[in-house]
Amino acid sequence: MIGDLTKAGQKLMVVQGGWHGLGNTRFKSSTNRAPRQTTPGKPGEQRDLKLEMKVLADVGLLGLPNAGKSTFIRSVSAAKPKVADYPFTTLVPNLGVVSVDRWKSFVIADIPGLIEGASDGAGLGIRFLKHLSRTRLLLHLVDMAPLDDTSAPDAAEVIVSELTKFSPALAERDRWLVLNKCDQILEEEHEERVKEIVDRLEWTGPVYVISAIAKEGTERLTRDIMRYLEDRADRLAADPVFKAELAELDQQIEDEARAQLQALDDQRALRRSGVKSVHDIGDDDWDEEDVDDEDGPEIIYVRD
């Protein structure tokens, strides 16, 4: 990595530009009114660069498609992401500024929903998990009343599993469990559904039950988030050990996310070129006589 621009107005030189030539006006004088002298310029450096943009947000949203992430960000901020009664409506990250008090606010990021197998490249969400690497807090949204055949505990487990596969360090980031769409089930069923999900995940962190569309429980949640961010900032300023630990975790998340995305890009490049990766070769690709030859040459299969 050449550099990282994280602040407004920050600059970074990635290549040296060329030197401009001098035109004839540079040689004009009182005795030489029409100079014909010029000097040639010199070419600059050339490099192929990969520019990677990451959104900077305080809070990131995690969840399956149709878990209510976009509805939540619409209900607590002025952002207007697309919402619909079908999954995969969010195709790009969305940012919203949440104002808690007159002079207090934080930024929340909504990314496309994760699906099972996302860590292996399925769906869109894995491409945008990198945007959550610099968040201070993750909100894991779970649909309490899914319309399909899936159960809420199963949906919650999928997100935890895919997040851990993508980056074990990112899974260690502070994360709160937010159970959404509580208005879709009877009130007397809330406690049982919450207990079912918490027990399945063996969850010990904060748990919130909300209805984003009805704005039920959202104000308490946003105020608790603001309080958490303020306490975190105060501890960073007062505790150098805590600050160093967070810096180490942030760097580990960056490294793991970059390695995972690069591996997915390499796999796609191999598939486009028709070359099979060693990890993609199945048992049917080997002859019986080659199975026992562990010291034999590596074979790369090319599609005709």
C-alpha cells in the first residue's frame, strides 16, 4: 500500500510528474523582444495504480437482505435509500447522519445484505464489508419475523459465520444485536423469540428490540450509540494502552480484508481466463494413478 488518505485536504504523491518545457516568453527581455529559444520538457513517471475508496462511518449495519437495514437508516436519519418488500434492494453503500441532540451526531453506514457463502464470493455484501473496517461499532440487524422458511436464529448465525470467515479481527469489533420488525409478531412472543436468538448465538452483549418502520425503540438505541461513542473517545484520550490495542486491531482488520478481497479477485481472474485454481480442482479432475503421486508435477487444467 502506497498511502492512506483519511482526512480532508490530505495529499499524497504517488508518481513524479514531468518537467514542463520553457516557452519563448521565458526568454523575452528588453533586448530580445521576439525570442525563438525554447527548451523541451521531460516525461514523468508512469505507474498502474489501484484506487480503493472506503466510506468513513461511526456505525456499520450488518444483516441478511431484507432485514430492515435501509428502513432503519431512513428512520433515524435524513438518508433515503431504496426500500422495497423484496430482498437485494441495496446495491451500493448508503450513509446517513444521525442527529441525537442539537450538537451531537454520528454517521451510520448501510451496506448490501450478506448471504450464505458471501465469504466465498457469493452476493454483493462481501465486496462492501471493507467499508465497515473503520467503523467504531457494528449493529447486527436480525429480522424477528422472516417471511420465508428461514428462522431468525439461523439468519443470525449466517451473518456471524460469514463475518468471521471474512475477517476474524472484524468479528472482534464491538457489536450490538438489534432485533428488528418486532411489530410483526405478538408482544407476548417477543421474550421467547429474543431468548431463542440469544441462546443460539450464545450472545452476551447488548440486545435491542425495535421496529424501524414504526420507529419503536430507535430513539433509545441512537442515544445509547451516541453515549457509547463519547465514552469510547474519552477512553482513547485517557488510556494509551487501549488506544494501542485498538490501533493494532484496526490494522489487523485492514490486512485481513485486503487479503480476502485480493484472493477473490484472483479467483475471478482465473475463472475468466479458463484456468482452474488448485483449490478448485475436484476429485473428478484427477486420474486414479495420479492420486498416490504426491510428489508429481502440479497440473493446471485449461478449458478448451
